[in-house]
Amino acid sequence: MSHLQASVTDSTRRLLGFLERTQVADGSWSVPYTGPNFLLPLYVITTYLTKRKVQEAERTKFVAGLLRPQLQDGSIGLHEESEKGAVFTSSISYVALRLLGEKPDRAELRRLRDWIHTSGTPVKAAAWGKFILAILNLYDWSGVTPVPPELYLLPSWVPVQPINISGYVRIVYLPMAYFYGRRWQAPLDPLLQELREELFPQGFDQIDWPRHRADLAPTDHIVPESLLVRLAMPIVRKIENWIPSFLRKKALRLTYEHICYEDEQSDYIRQAPVNACYNTLAHFVEGQTDRVERSWRQLPRYLWHHPDHIACQGFTSSKVWDTAFTLQGMTHLSSELAPRGVIEKGCRYLLENQVVDELPNPRRYHRLPRKGGWPFSERQNGWSIADCTAESLLALVDAEPFLPSPAPHTVIKAGVRFILSYQNRDGGWGSCDQVVGPQWIEIFNASHVFADIMVDHSFAECTGSVLSALALIRKTYPDMQRTGVDQAIRNGLRYLTETQKTDGSWEAVWGICFNYGTSFALPGLRAAGLPIDDPRIVRGRKFLLEHQLADGGWGEHPDSCVERRPIPSQKGLIEATALAVIALLSSGPKDDPSVTRGLKFLLQQQQPDGDFPPQPIPGLFYRTTLIRYDHYKRAFPLKAFAAFLRS
């Protein structure tokens, strides 16, 4: 055994020890899935508007969580690692702090308020900020970007009918359309009146609201509106004046029906915290006391309680996702190293969280069939996702030698059937939806701070995951859906071939960014049968080799996602390095000097307890907002170590 192999083996044992100690009783691994700074304020605002009492101990931790990301200049940025503030997040954070009982003369609030004033007051906020403030009666609806509920009454062939919009976005704009259509605002109480005066020193009643709809501070103008949107908004407002009241009422009934459907099909957990908060408030407005109570039984699941503060997560958890990756590393180890008991418990969690029921009448409510897939977090969430399903299948199939009995054939078959049904016409896979509407719908994106939100896309990283899973299925179960699997793999290869950049990389959307996409695409291509001398493999491998840093690691700056070009980080990062090592081992020899340097980098970073030190946030969504995947720093090194030891 070489010195490097002995060192990797020792590090693997220590990492396995840490993972065994931190496995949750249900078999999963659980870490905070936090990052965006607009989630916690919205949660607090929802407690206030629905008259939910907050205990003092919890109130103090909410306040600490809201103030934690405050920057030196007093502002609060879009996400936890933002280097500059945004009027959107600063304004709603200030409001949330005041609703929690903090006084305006507290130093942190005074600095935050001064920054908001200096930046132009909330009239300069991005669209989502103005919308939230309008619900609070701290902004006028005439200054908000229209979200007419009548869109739900349009036939499905109309591109802007919500059925053609990305699932993640559609589910947020659904309750937004409900509130916009009702023009509902909170009753103006003394505290809200004070907030009007604090936020708008120019005088709330003196503001020409329509003129400020697209009036944005530079910090909130990350994704410019198209000319079409700017021209269309005044026209939409005029058309609204001619909409018959019966038609508006019909549209509102339909949007509320969709809201109730989403809640019932997820046991009131919903997909994510934004629509969870909005839906809860919609039930409150409708006077549906029972639905409000059912909402509040589930909403706290989105909170992560740190010792000194509370944070709000982007999902209730990332447990399926993290558990699948962790098991893959363990099941690629030798029988002497692999912790059978840990693997059994992890597989039990995955088996218990496959979605086993079908949605009733899914197309009426703009959903796709979900049975057989895996969600990102847990079964009750109810949103099956293509790459979560692929990673879960990879874990379960490779775990068979370590289990008393393999995963039932029906479980694997249902997962494969789900994946095949989600392939897009371009050959790739997205996440929770298929590409339905035309790509040009993106010109209607009026969020100001999120990019590529209007229609779902195929993604390199998702497609790489699915190809790896289908190739393993074809090898392990050669008769399972063979024709469909073969065709899907061919089309997936076509998608990755057509989307490879001239520098050999693939661009990702859910991770940072070219390193991440390339590190998923290469193993997928190799698993699907491409030889190591295939030009696509050679070019992708060359990209990774050229971007190794001087310290032996890999790393990419988040600005890569916005500027859409590789920008290296100043030093190597754990997740990016482990992914690059995995990709290089899948496409070349284990004794490659770059692989050796990458492994040594990981070994040097490991702590005595087997864990790795805190890392910058490695994930993102919609190109602009970082979100935590704190378990990547364990799962990906384990996969890298296992790939090296077995090669």
C-alpha cells in the first residue's frame, strides 16, 4: 500500500467515524439549509399578520438571526455572504425587527434605517420587496408589478399561462396573484403607521407610487427588466380597469383553489418557505381558521435553531439529497471499511421517503405526476425531483451488497419510470418540472434580483446525475425499461454534447458553477459509455486540470454565476476539490499528479475529529442567491476517497 493510499484510508476511517456519530435516528444526515436573507423576515412578518404569538426566548433568537447578516454599512444583502446590501432585504428585515418589538433607536436599526434612506427608501426595492411591503400596508399596490390572477383563466397554449412557468416560481407567484388580485393589505395599526414614517421620510402620502414600480437602486437591479415588460406594465394596469368584477372573483376563487390543493397535497408543508408563508396568510385572509392552524403546525419546520439565533431554511431540510450522496461514498468502499449498520439506516430513510402516492388530477393544478420519485427533503413535501431521484437510486442500487435484502424491485422500477417521464425534448433533465413553455418567456421576468426563473431548463448537473443512475440501472437490471433507458441515455448524451462550452466545461445552475457542472457531467458521460479518449471527455478533463489552483485544490468565486465565466477563488475549497477529484478519477488514471495534489489538499484540510472546517456557501439558485449545502464538505470528500481507493 502506497503512503497516499494509507493516508486516504486513515482519513476515510476518521470521516466515517464522524458521519456515524452525526447520523440522525431516522437514518439521515441533517444540516441547516439556509442562506437567503429574505426568508426569515417573511416568516416573522407572517407571524405578525396572522396574529401568531412569539415567545420571548424565540423572539430574541429571531432578532439575532435578522441582525446576523448585517454589514458594516448597516445594510443587509440578498444572502448570508453578500458583500453589499439590497434595499429589498434591508427594508423587510427592518420591518421584521420592528414587528418583533425592537425600538427604532437601537443602534443596529438606526444604521439599517439610515442605509435604506441613503439608498432611496423602499421605493428603490426590487419587486418582491415592494410586494411584501404592499401586503403590510407599507406600500401602495399601484407601485407594485402586476400579477393578475386572470392569467390562471387563460388557455394553456398562451405562453404566460402559469402552467407554462417553472414549478419553483409558479408556486410562489400563485399566492402573489391571489393577494394582488384582492389588493389585500393589513389593517393600518399604530406600529405600521410608525413604520410608514420611519421608512419614508419624504412622506408616505406624497409618493407617486406608479412612477416607482421599476425604480430600483443599483443593488436591487441585478437582472434588468426587458423593454417589453417596461412597456407592458402600464398597459396591463389599464386593461385591469376593464376586467369585470365577476371575472376577477372567478380568478381569485381559482387561485385559492390551487393554493388549497398545494397545501393538501403536501400536508401543509408546501414546497418552500415563501409559498408556505404566503399560503398561510391567504388562509388567514379567507377566514379559514382550521387551515391557518394546520399551516402553523408545519411552518416551524422551516426554522433552524442555532444556539444563539434562528435561521430560516430554503426547504424543511435537505435530508434526502445529503443522505443519498453520503451513502454513495460508503457503498463504494471495500467491505472492510464500509459501515454496514450506517448504510442500512440510511437506506431505510431513502426507502421511507420515496413518493408512493400520485397526485389527484395533477394537470388541472399545473403539476406533473410525482409517484416513484424522491423529493429534496422528505416524502411529505410531495415534490419529486429528477436528480434527487437519480442520486437516491444510485445509493440504493450500490448498497445492495451491504443490505440484508436489496431495495424492492418495485421501488427501483418506479424511480426509473419517474426519471424517464421527466426528460425534456432537448435530451436533458431539469429538477422538479419539465420544460413546458418556450424559453423566450424569460423576457417577462420582472423579479429584478433572480435570473432564468420563468421556465424550467435542462441542467448539466441534473443530466449528469441521471445518466449515472440510468447507466447503473442498465448494468444491474438489464431488462428494466431497457428500450426507454437506452433511448433516454442517447438523448442525455446529445444534450451534454450540445451544451459543452468551447473551453470544455459545462455551466451549472445549482452549484458554483463551471467546476460543479463539469464535475457532474464527466462521470455521467463516462457511466453512459463514452471512452476516456472521447473528445468530450478530453476537453472536460482539460478544463478541470487547467483550473487547479496553486494549493492543489479547486475553487470558484460566486461571481462566476452572474458573469457566466469561470472566476477562480483565492484558495482551494473542499467541495469543489472533491468533485474535481471524482470527475478526474472517472475520466483518467488514479496516479495523475493533479489527482494526487487534490487528495493531499483534502487530507491537509481534514480536522482531527474527521470533519472538515466551515466553507464558503457552495450552492445557489437563479444565479444570484447563495444557499448552504453544509454536508457537501463531508459527502463529496468521502466519494472522492472511495473513488480513489477502489480505482
